Amino acid sequence: MRQKANFGLEAGIRRSVQEHVYLTTEEATAYLRLKERKLYELVAHGAVPCTKVSGKWLFPRAALDRWLEAGLAHPEGLQSASPPPIVGGSQDSLLEIAVRESGCGHALLAEGSQAGLDRLLRNEVAIAAIHLHATPDDDAANVVAIRASVALHDAVVIAFARREQGLLVQAGNPLGLEGIASAIAKRARFARRQQGAGAQLLLTSLIARAEIPLSAMVAADSVSATGQDLALAIRTGRADCGIASRAIATAFGLDFLPLVWEHVDLVMRRRTYFEPGPQKLLAWMRGEAMVTRARELSGYDLAASGAVRLNR
């Protein structure tokens, strides 16, 4: 798992480096196979991505690639069909309420962050909710992953909310656990999420950062498909602890040991962003109902909700 996370991070870093390659006017004309006069006409009309530094025009190569891709002609019959109105990916208590109360008309399919992204790539969901963990700077992990995906060249990443993730333990914390290292040292049984779920990526990442061998963790027998399933496993005694949000701990009457705040983001194609359903969801996110519901659930920070974190 760690090797896979590191590979994704390295790919993201390479992609990030490519994103910051700027071409001069001469290089851009050669790259686009245009005459310099034509390129200046495009610049004058704001039709080509560029920036001016010290009196010279510079052209970001990655943005030029996306500009070219956006202008590709698609013969009739090769246009991608619209994805079904489904929000896939990570399970989140506030997101479930948002989808239901916004009237966006979308269904929910909570299978974990990576599964949601995979379905988005296959055009099987319209929106993927993600919270990825692969770097010490978890605030950037979602954006890095989307930038690293060539197939998501037209993706938009919208901040849904930041939420508090922690270690859920039985009410009263009978084992006296203090955190990840303490739980491993005391041989507590960890409820696990499926591979690719954001909570499982976070658990693996935190264990690696603590320089504890993954083999030292005692895992409960079954795998929990959602955060609610994980909380139920702890409440019924099938596991001693596991990673989930404060909102889930509160709902299930479990004790909560805070670990990190993380971004839960919504990823969709640019064309999906402008459709009525997603716009209803975004409008609800900007209203007072979102604030009220987040306060009831606890463990949410809405300061950046609705902000565009990435527009490719």
C-alpha cells in the first residue's frame, strides 16, 4: 500500500513539474506549429493561455495541451455519453444530507475514494467524493492525485468540507488508548476499511509516519465498507478501534481520539459542473442549511466549502 501511495505521489510530483514548464513565444509557436503573428492574435483576443512577465509573454505547456484537447473535434457517435446521476467515492455524513436535501436528484454510491475515482474515469458516476492521503501534506493530496491523472484533463475539484478524522474507540475507552501507536502497542484490534478507501490510506500513512511496521497492527477479521460499518464493528465488540470521522463517532456513541483534519473534495468533469443537478448541490452547500447541519453533526470546517480547488 505504501509503495502504491509513494508511486502516486511521485507521479503527482512529476506532473506538477510539467505543469510549471513555461514556453517562450518562439518555443510556443514551434510547439503549436503556428506563425508568430497568429500566436500574437490569439494572445490579443485572450484565446490562448499565457502570462506576461517583465514584458515577455510566457505560455504554460500543460495549459496549452489542455487548450488543444478542448478544441478537438469529435465525430458524431464518438461523444462520451453523460454519466449517470450518481455521487460515488467516499462516504460522508454531511454529504449524504447535502445530496438528499439539495434536491440534486443524484444517488449515492459509497465505496471509498479510489473506487469513486475509478468509476469517474469509466464514466459510471457523475461526481466522486475523495479524501486521499499519500503525502505529509495531506491538504494537497487530493489535488496532486487529480493533476497526476492524464485522463482527468478536464476535471474540476470543488471543496466540500474539511472534517476531523480520528481513532474511534468503545465508549469510555476501556483499553485506555491514546492514539495509533498506543493502540498498536496494546494489541488493539483495528477495524479496517477496504483498500483504496481514504480512511485506510490515512491509517497506513499514519503508521508509516510513526515508523511502525504495518505487520505490527492487529486487524479485526472483517473489512468495513463504510465508516458506519466500521463504527458498528467497534460498538458491537468485533473490533476495538478504527479510523473514521468525529461525526460518525458522535452518531454511534463512541469515544473519539482526534488525529487530523482532512479535505473532502468533489471531483467531476467540467461539463458535469454546469448541469442542473450539481448546481443545485453547490447552491445548497452555500446556504445556511449546510452550516446548521454541519454544526449538528460536529467535526466540520466549512470555511472553504464550494471553492474551486482545481480547474483543469
